[in-house]
Amino acid sequence: MSANPFNAQDAALAAARTESAARERREKLRRFAGNWQGMFGLVLVLLFFASALFAPYIAPYDPNAIDIPVRLSGPTLDHPGGTDQLGRDTLSRVLYGGRVALKVAAIGVSIALVIGLALGMLAGYGPRWLDNLLLLVFDTVRAFPTIVLALATVALTGPSLELVLAIVIVTSIPQYARMARTSTLAIRSMQFILAERSLGAGMFRVLRHHVMPNVSGPLLILAAMDVPVVVTVEAGLSFLGLGVLPPTASWGTILNEGYLVIRDTPWMVIAGGIPLVLTTLGFTFLGEALRDVFDPRMNRGR
């Protein structure tokens, strides 16, 4: 019995699609590897994650260990980053502060991304009244400056890390939702969506299997570029006394404590500022490289 020609043709088409997808992935990887800014950003991002995750193993001292005789010392062999006004090792506190920044960025951005993606797809695909209602909510949230919202919330609940996370999530959702809404509106009338609906597929099936895969890519790039913003927000709130409270180590509290004794030693401000600068550069370079690789319309010809 001869083989079914239709099955052979389908297998050949599937193999061709698989090969095309693999070729496209290799091309994107090659383009990313050839982008020096992207590779440099990737190195900085990996250093940020490694230093935060393994801080208990690489920090030379307990970040809260007090040693008054060596207070406000400059960099030495025993304390490469100097010490603060209580003699605590600045390098150890910077490493543990990275854990706070990573926690806020990872949890805050992830939750805001998931909620924003869901609300944005509902706004773009759902009925007009739902779109208008959600847009009104997004605009209302974005109308409040982050610091003003933090001050109002602190007056009711008091400063805490949970407060910082809540503020980051609430203020970040609208930008993800608006981008997801715009992308959903752009593809909701395409032929493959209309064909799926004509076969009787419900709204949630269309959103899950067809809209979300096409919308999530740009949102992930935006999330990568939003991490330094979230880290800076956490540091700024902690610097103002609205976030992490002493003695917990945070880049913001290190900067705040260093500012108070900057006339005696500048090392605390330098040690607290360098990781913020490097983290911002790393995620910004990485996000721009990913955007250039995965969004050909915004590729700048490199």
C-alpha cells in the first residue's frame, strides 16, 4: 500500500516550518551576540543576579555587625568598601541591599506584567464599555505621581517593604496594560483571529492561544527595561524613609546614611550609587538589544 501523499506533504511542511523557526532563532542569537551593548548589559545583569542571590556566601561580614573602632573608615584590605557610622562593612551591606532590589524588581515587575497583560487584552478584545472603563482606571492610577502616592499610603500604613512592592505593582500595571491593549487592538481583526472565532472559539480561548503569544513579546522587553526603574523607585523611597527601614540593608538606606556623613567620608555614597548605575546600564542595554533583535521595525540597522 502506497503512503498517503497528503501525510507526506504535511510532514514536509511541518519539517520546513521547524527548520525555518530554528534558522530564525539562530539568526536572532547571532544578531544579539554581535551587539556589544547587549552582551555588556547581559554581563552586568548576570552580575547583579549572582551578587544578590549569593550574597550570604560572598559577603565578607554580617551586614548588621557593629564595629565602632573602625567606623567611617575608607577602603582597606579588611573592608574593601569602607565602613559606615556604626562600623558596619559597606560592601556586605551593598551585597545584601542587592537582595532587596532583586526581590522588589522580580516580584513587582512579574505581578504587574501578568495583571497588566490580562487587563490589556480584555480592554483590547472586550466590549467598548469595558475598554473605556479600564482606560479610565489606568489613567486615574497614572495621574498620581509615585512619590505622592507613597507619601499618602505611608501616612495610613507606615513604611515597609510590602508597601514598596504594592506601590511598584499598582503604578506599573497601567503601562503594561496599555501596551497589551494596543497590540491586541492591532491583531484582533486579523484573518487567523476571525477564522478562530468563526469556528466557535470563545473569547478566553482566543486570548490565551492566539492573542497572548503575539502580545507578550514586546511586554517582556518592556519589563526588562523597567527593572532599573523599579530598583530606582525602591532606592528612592528607602532614601526618603518610606521603604525599607534600618537596620535592613538597602541601596537607598545606604545612600541616606552616607548622605548624613558625606562630610566625613564619601565612600558610603559611592558604594550605594555604583550598583544603581551599573544595574540601570545593564538592564537598559539588555532591553535595547532585545528590542532590536525581536522587533525588526525598531532595529537601528546594526
